Amino acid sequence: MKTCVVKMVWDDGIWYTVTDQDLCMTLESGSFDALVERVRKAVPEMLELNCDYTGPVQIIFEIERADTIQVVV
């Protein structure tokens, strides 16, 4: 089984992916759930195209969210 780590980052109102060079995949969405579904469909396709791999895949999601706030004193 192939394991892939997909980092999902929230920045300035949008979620986007960061992946290794095997996947070489960049996706984005305004919705976390929508991006998860896009990743689930795209990962097997990218592994087949980039690595000639067609077996089972385990996807590990790493989540990063950064928010900027302004504090009024």
C-alpha cells in the first residue's frame, strides 16, 4: 500500500494543498470538505500518471490554519 501525505493549508480565505514530488499536485477550494473530496479523487490519478502506481492508497492529511487578528486595546 502506498502512503501519501497531503498538507492542507488555510490562508486568506482559501484551502490549498502542498504535496511531495511524487504527487506534484496543487488543488484549492474555499471549503475544507470539498478539498478533501478533490484530494481523494486526484491522489490515485496522480500516482498512476507520475509513478505508474495503481494499487491501494492511504492518504494522511496534515492540516495547517493560520489566522491574523487585530486586537483593539
